[in-house]
Amino acid sequence: MASNADTDHYAELDRRLVEATRGVRLLDAVSWPASIENDFLAAWKSGRATLPKIDYARSDFSATQAALDAIIAAADSAHPLGDYIRRSALSWRIATDLLGAIGTPQLTEFSAQLYGRPEDRVPGATLTNIDAARHFIAIADEYSKGTSPDEAGEEIPAETLRDELRARLDAFFGPGVVRVETDPDLIAKAAAGATRIRLRAATSFSSYDRDQLLNHEAFVHSLTALNGRAQPNMKSLARSSPRITATQEGLAVFAELMSGAIDIARMKRISLRILGIDMALRGADFIEVFRFFLDAGQSEDDSFSSAQRVFRGVAPTGGAAFTKDAVYLHGLLSVHTFFRWALKNQRMNLCRNLFAGKLALHDVIALEPYFDDGTIAQPRYLPPWVQHARGLAGMLAFSLFANRIRLDRVEAEDLVLGV
């Protein structure tokens, strides 16, 4: 446990970390302006599409890098709080290197250090992210052969969804704590911060989209940011340092799974992005990757959105990629494994601690004593599915046992006769 002197020392280092990284907005820096989509799709429909041209703004992060280097040198990696700060500062340092390489192939290497690659192995297996992606795509394609293409049916205008989400979030967090707005310049369908969720204007959403936004964006991304802001000492827990991305996105997709909000089409979209990254790294250009998403069944708008995610920060000519979308499946599998491990070892308190701020899986284990002594506060808000602890334990217990059944050894006749 931390002494008062330790707490004060690392709280000061943490304050310096927050201050040093205040101007580092990685995703904003690599994102494309909305006008690029309009121009590309207009040209595509007329049969004269060309590769998009993006001018990335460059910034000087030398002062930020010097501040981060000083924090890294002052943080004792043998102390759990020091190790947390050092890991976080290192990831921010890599992020500044990435931004220094914006528009060049070198960005890929820094992106891979932060987010991994498609060929990385999934936790506890010899399979890779690509293997997992192909599995979910194959299942989705088989499922879609015998079902309606749009099971959800309902189309919800962005303005209607905005009003629905506002009401739900006011009831959960309190009036006005988390705002919901429409944004005509947003390329992604939605984006979340601590106190604001943006929806892409002039877009229709399905009921699955609505539930996914609620559980993914609001009850994970916004919720963990708000809990991080309430921390008494480690204020950096309110900030999305690059090193927590896999856990944060994995936890958000896991929330969709546990709340029943995820659907097989969503799993396919996540998986297709991994294959799109792999294609780009192997030399495919933007138009080839766009056509890949289109041929996989996505709309032109969604295909553009998926392809531009792959080429954020790099030239659209192929051979380089922004690999962030590799974390969604990898993170989901890691978080799912962590929750099952916690249940098996009777340490479900660690799962609750994941919501105390923007944390990696490593952190909730390494920092457990500091939750116990109050250096790190317990989460104020918990998602509804986590609050229902017995139901969560029941689902995980079933999953633990069901994973021992080998489907390749099961015949349909066995199932019928066994009933």
C-alpha cells in the first residue's frame, strides 16, 4: 500500500502526465474531413473514382516529449503506481512519435506498437486476430443465408435517437451530465467523450445500433471517463492513454455482448476491418479496400467509413495502415477471458475495478492494493449488467463449462436423442 509520501509523489507525477498530454489528440489528428467522403462517393458513382488526397496537419511535440521523458525517468517501475505512470507515459510517447510520422509509412510501426497487428495471436490460443476475424465472418455469412437481411427492421433518424439516448442517460447519470448531440462532420456513426456523445447527422440507426451505442459508448466510454474524473489522486484515469485502448474497446464490445446488444452483423463489421488492415499492409490501396467492404455486403457509406479507418494517418496508396481496429476482437477476447478467470478464481471485484477509470487489464491486478486502501476510488457508476452481479456470474459460469464441450465431436443425432 502507498504511504502518504508515495501517494503525494505519484499524484504529482500523474498531474504532470495529464498536463503534458493535454494537447495530444491522436484520433483527431489522423481522422479525415467529412468532405472527403462526399467527393469520393460522388466520383465512385459516376465511374471516375480516384484515390483520396488528405493533407494532415503537423504539430511540434518536442516539448511534450521532453516532459514525458522526464516523467518516465522519475517513475519507479518497481512501484505499482510508478509502473502505471511509466507505462502510460511511454504509450503517450509512442503516440507523439506516431504523430510525427503522420502521412508516412513509418506511422504503421508506431501504430502496431500501440494497437498490435492483424497477425498477432489472440490470448490463450495459437490462433491469430485474422483467424478469429475469418471465423466470425464465416459464421455471419452462413447465418445470413437463411435470414432476413435486416432483422432489426426499424430505422431510427439520428435526431430521434439523440432524444431517446438523452432521456436514458439523464435517468442514469443525472440530468445533463452526458450530452447527446448530432454532428454533420462526424465520419464514424458515433463518438463518445466523458460528457458528450455525438451521432452522425442525417443517418438512420437500427434498434441494435441504439442498444450498442448505449452500452458501448455511454455505459463504458463515458462512464469510465466520469469515474476517472472523480478519482482523488490519479487524475490520468480519466484520459484514454493509448495503452488502454485494447482493454477499453474490448470492454465496450464485451458490454454489448453481456447486455444482448451485439448482433452477428456487428461481429462481421469488426472482423472485416481486421482483414481490411491486413489487405492494406500487404499493398492494397484505398479503392481496393473500399471495394472489399462493398463486396462483403456493406453500403457505400459504411464501406467508405470502414476503409478510411484503415488508412487514417497514412497515404491511401497501400503498404501502410492505422491498425487501431485490430484491438476490437483482440480486446473482446482478452476481456472475456479475464472475466471468466476472475469468476473461476473468486476475484470478481477486479471486474468492478475495471470501471473506475481508463484502465488496462494489467492495472486492475497490479493496483488492487490501492483500491483497497482508497488511493484509487471505487467506481461511482457501474453499467446495469455489472450491477446485476448474480446474473453476470451465471452467464460466466455457463460459459466456463460450455467452453469444455468440443463441437467437432457433437452430432445432431446426439443432441436430439439427449433431449
